[in-house]
Amino acid sequence: MIITFASSKGGVGKSTTCAAIASALALNGERVLLIDLDQNRTLDRWAKKAPIEGLTVSAIDPQKFGSFFREKEASGHYDHICIDLPGNREVTLFKALARSDLVVIPAQASEPDLREALVVVSDIRDVAETTGRPIPYRLLLTKIYPLRTRVTDFAYAELARLGLPLFRTALVERSAYREMFLNGHPPVLTEPGKGAGQEIIDLLAEIRAIVADTKSELRKAG
Ligand SMILES: Nc1ncnc2c1ncn2[C@@H]1O[C@H](COP(=O)(O)OP(=O)(O)O)[C@@H](O)[C@H]1O
Ligand SMILES: [Mg+2]
């Protein structure tokens, strides 16, 4: 699978979710390449703290993304490629979208975040139309409060009104997600079978199902 984590806003949880999902795949015995396109190199630094077998993290110059991606994909060395994007609308965003099996758009349950998510959605639709291939995407609510609040109710109502597809799993505001960048350990290791660890397992199951469904629909159509 090629999974891209995108949003035109910073601080919404792109890098956190990307690292957590990539770790879960690698700890399941799958070979994962994580491409860090953010010039802050958050994930490159994270990976050096507690390396995980089967997970390769490469921070690359956005200018070299196209050739790097082609080479790695053709190498057959990886089962999955996860792409962490910076929070801007640079050309790498469009290049990554064009290659994705699924785009995860993290957003907090707030009006400005949902507006930003809509910008990414319209970019995805443009790329899908231009390339003539479907690019599935889902919004992922992040850093939500564990209890239902007026804010989360507003977010769910807005998403329904806008017809935006959403992951059933949402990531609650939890220290395990913050700790990950401090000690390097991903949620599936720090909270196995509960809390953040369970959320990531649930999210990954949804991701796999969406990618599998899209592939089988494409086979039927083709
Ligand atoms: N579900 C969560 N619970 C608690 N903290 C979170 C969560 N998701 C992200 N964070 C924290 O929020 C900050 C921004 O997250 P990050 O993944 O770097 O966002 P982005 O890549 O979109 O800029 C980081 O300090 C991260 O630890
Ligand atoms: Mg980031």
C-alpha cells in the first residue's frame, strides 16, 4: 500500500499518525519505507531513537522525491510506502497524491481544521481527475477529547453536511502519542491492546479494508 498523510495545516497529527501506522505495519512483519518530506525531519529524528526492524525511514529533499520514489517502488524491497508531507501545498503534495492508494487527512475537531481539510480534498479530486485514477481519501479526527463534547458533535455534523468520508476510528488526545517523539516508542508498543495502541490497530484495519475494496473495484471495472 502507498499511504500519504496530508493536510495543508501543521500540528494536526500527520507525522504522529504516519509514524504510528508505519510502526504497526513493520511490527507485524511487513517491510515498510517511510518517506519524510518535511524539512523539519521530525520522523527521521524519531526513527533514530528506537529503530524498528523492517521500518526504513528516509528524509529526502522534495526535489528528489519523484526519482527516489520510482527507484524504491521498483526495487521490490518494500510491502508498503508511507509518505509524511509537510503542511504546505508544494508540488510534492501533488506528486505524492498521484501515487497514493489512500490519503489520510488528519484534522482536529475545529472549524479551521475542517476548512483546511477541504482544501486537501479539492486537491485530491483535481489530481484524481487529471490522472484518471481514483484516489480514496478519509478524514481522521485527531487529538479529540475522550468524551463527546459540543466541539466533536459540531465536527461530526459538519463532516456529514459536507459529505466528507471519515474514518470510524478517531485518535484521542493521549500522552502515548506525545511520548512517541520523546522516547521513540510507537503506541502499539507502549499501549498494546488498549488506548493509543488499540486506536492505531483499528485505524490500520480500516486502511487495509479501504485499499483492498478499491483494488477489487478497479479489477471489476478493468
Ligand atoms: N492524538 C494525539 N494526542 C496527543 N498529542 C498528539 C496527538 N497527535 C499529535 N499529537 C502531538 O501534536 C503535535 C503535532 O503533531 P504532528 O504529528 O507533528 O503534526 P503535523 O505532522 O501535522 O504537523 C506533536 O507534539 C504531537 O506529539
Ligand atoms: Mg509533520
